[in-house]
Amino acid sequence: MTRNLPSRIAFYALVAVIVLFAVFPFYYAIVTSFSTGTALFQVSYWPKVFDLANYKAVLGSRNFPRSILNSVFIAGCTVGFALFLAVTASYALARVRFRGRGLLLMTILAVSMFPQIAVLAGLFELVRFLGIFNTPWAMILSYTIFTLPFTVWVLTTFMRDLPVEIEEAAIVDGANPWVIITRVFLPLLWPALVTTGLLAFIGAWNEFLFALTFTSSESMRTVPVAIALLTGASQQEIPWGPILAASVIVTVPLIVLVLIFQRKIVAGLTAGGVKG
Amino acid sequence: MTDLTLGRAAGPSLKQRRQRAAFWFLAPMLIALFCVAAWPLLRTIWFSMTDASLSSMYEAEWIGFDNYLSVRTLSSGRVVFRGTLVDPHWWNAVWNTVRFALISVGFETAFGLIVALVMNAEFKGRGLVRAAILIPWAIPTIVSAKMWGWMLNDQFGIINDILLGVGLIDQKIAWTASVDTAMTAVLIVDIWKTTPFMALLILAGLQMVPRDIYEAARLDGVHPVKVFFRITLPLIKPALMVAVIFRMLDALRIFDLVYVLTPNSAATKTMSVISRENMIDFDKFAYGAAQSTLLFAIIAVFVSLYIWLGRVDLSGDSQR
């Protein structure tokens, strides 16, 4: 850090600008969500009114609470499913030498880069064939395409870095691979599981394209679809108050989680890409 | 892999047992990925060569490449071209997507570098900055789109209020509705939302540069700008390349932000948006499938070129 005063002031000004840009839009959404009537349509930089009417409208509506439950259920199942499949697979990928391992890892990475639209037609057919159109299972199935490669990739990098000795000791004691995973690695993997689970949860919670395409009735919508398609009494009038209140409701828990786990999340986000 | 071990009477060695276990551990994941990725992709490509519609998926007939391009000579001798490759809406979407991807990733890389350099310095309140920049990343895209849609609102939006206040504009702009500004609006929101991700990836690269190098450069009196271009940038280039490729792929397939922020605007419609529109809304299922297949092909070519030209080491094997 340079020591002379003007450049320090310039530096802190830059820091202030970054923080302001990052935080202001959400701050403004919160401020707006507490105002109703004419106050909503007057630009105010500071909270002037504190009116819970928008929140009551959203939480009292027939379908929005249902959407929250749908999203929680779908994201929860997606994470559980992805972690279960990923733990065993990444053990094999990180710890066992076999031919084609590098190629397999590259393929898994390639799947995570798939444009989701490219599988939409085929998945649409599959979802209808399985009879799960307009049910949560359509989303749980389709979200596997982006949560599974990601969890496998990150857990593999985490597992690679665990010391060889503990595994060798277990092998000497006669443990089979299943015992090694569940008794030796799983306790060590908890931090990694929490991180990847959280990142997968956020991914599933925020997904829009599949949720929009694979649901048809309002009661089956997930939170992003519900917010995107929230309409007012008339077609012309956009209900900004309830939209922003709903946005705040579904975003605050995410932000709290992210801030609590921020160190782990940053580690998890970068584990995928920057190792090389 | 398994049959290698079956012939041995003395029982498989430890290595073979481990490889066999590895196969069974990998199998469920591979089956799952096949069901949700490989199979639907193949079906999409197959549908793109049929005349399938939403209601008659199974009665679809094979029509070859007609959804992509068909040439017919009418009895009058006039030659008629049809298909996606001569569809002006498609080329408009391609142009929108490419423009969006290049501009957004360019800005995100530049801003991401600045934010990462700031966060790499040691100063009071560094934790606060990191917490702050994680917020745009954590906000769902749909929520960002709605939030910014409100801020960019022509009548009541705060952006117009600020710009009018400082005198940058003299009348209110309909950011998301006007053809001239719709793409700018999408770019603003995307850059705001994804710069943090870029910054974190670049920061991880920066933190692997040994501090002694900077110390030595400082003692030799090298100008900080020169240090950045001659030392920092070359050293973080691998991390930067990976970050750029990840973002580029994300940008090329963008759907949700455009769909929600600027619905039905020809100025912003991307390849993903137009494919889904044809597939689901216009009941031209096969035609949309052809467009999404083209998008997949474009992305695949782009990735191969990028990896080949940049010699990007994605697997991280050379490090170990």
C-alpha cells in the first residue's frame, strides 16, 4: 500500500465506489418494498415509510407461499441427490488411478458448460414421457445437469488434497473402499460438502429456464418463475411493490447464508477453475 | 474394467479391487449424467431433423436438414431458401448474443481486475468489501432483473432521477423498452451481477503470486503500472483465461435476464431466447430444436478453439 495521503484517499474512494455499486440496488429494493401507494412512485434515497402491506400481500396470496415451499423442496432434493452421487464418484476420480480418468474429468467439466437450451427439447420429451411434467420431480431431474458436474468437480479437487497416509492406514486395517469413504473421508469432507451443497442449493434456487418450461400451473411454480410472472390486477399495471417484497423475501436468506459461509464459498467457487 | 479381474483364480489384487470399486462408484453418476445430458442432447439433435411439434412429438417425420436450410425451385424457376440459416430473426439473435457476450465479458474482466487488485491490497475493511461484492452474486438473476427493471423504470426509476439530477440527460429514458437502450440495460445488469464472480476468480489467481516479487520490484524502483503489465498480468494469465472462458460460455447461453428484463424486444433477443420461443411458445418445436443445436455447435467450436489457441489447462494436471 502506498503511503502518501492523496493516493490513499483515491484508493479508499475507489473502495467506497465498489461497495456502493455492489450494495445500493438491493438496498433500494428493500427501501421500495416498504412503501406503498403514492410513496412508491416517488424516488427516495432514504427509507421514509415503513409499511408492511406489500409483504402481507405477497405472503397472503394463494400461490407465493406455495412457490417458496416448492423451491425449498426442489433445491433440497437436488442437493441431496447431487451430493450422494458426487461423493462416491469423486472418491473414485480423486483417489483411484485408472485409464481415462483425465478424459472423464474433462467430459464432466464439458457437461457443466452445456448450454441448457441445447437439452431442453430432449428433456421436455423425457419429462413428458416419465409423466412428471408440472411436478417438482421435473426440476429435480433436470437440475442434475448443472449441480452434479459441479459438485463432482469441486469435491474431486478437495479430495485430491487430503493426505494419502490416512487412506493407507485404513487399507492396512483391511477397510474396503465403501468403509474408507463413509468412515474415513466423510468426516473430513464435511466442510467441502457444506460449501458445494450450498452452492448447488443456490444454483437450484435461482434456476429459471427449466422451471419456466416444465411447469404449467401457478401452484407448481418455483420462486423465480413466480416473481417473473407476478401480475397485478390489470395487464398494464406492474405490481412493483409486491414484486420487490417477494424479491427481498427470497433473497435475504441467501445473502445471510452467503455472508455466514463467505470464506468457504469463495474457496469453493475458485476450486473449480483456478487450480491450473 | 471388471472382466480383467475375473479370470484370476488367486483373487484380485488390491489395485484391481480398488479399480473395480471405482467403476461401481462412478456408474450411478455416469448413468445420471447420461440421462440428463447426453440423451436429451441427442434427442434434441434428432428432433431438429424432423417436423415435430409439441402436440405430435411421436408422429414426427424425418425431414433431414430442412429446418436448417432447404432449397426449393418453384415451377416458375424461382429458387426459394428456407430454414434457420436464412432466417433474419435468427441472425439478429446471433448478433445480439455475440455482441452481448463480447461487451459484457470485456467489461466484467476489466472491472473484475480492478476489484481483485483492490481486494488483494491490505487495508482496513477488506472483509467488508468482500462481503459487499458477494451480494450481487448471491441475488437470483430474476430478482436482479426485477430490481434493476424498477431502477431503470422510465417514469419512476431512480437511474433517470440521478441522471436528470446531475444533468447527464435532459429527458427520461425508457431504458428497457426503447430499442436503442434495451441492450445497454441488459449489459448494465449483467455486468453488475457477474463482476464479483470474475473478481473472485482473478483474486484467487492474484493470491498465488508470491509477494516477494512485488517487494523486489518495489526495491528496484519499478513503476507500479509497469509491475502490473510486466509481472502481475503474465502471472495471472492462466487464471484470467479460465475465468474468461467460464464467463464467455455463460454469456453465450444467456436466457433469464433477457427474458425478464426486456421481454419480446428484438434488440436483445438472444439465441437461447429465440430457440425457446420457437420451441414452446410458437409450437415450432423442431425448428427451435434446430436453433438450439446450432447454439450448441457454436459453443462447442468456440470452446475447442479457445482451449486450443490459449492452451488453457483446465484439468490442472500440469501443476501436480
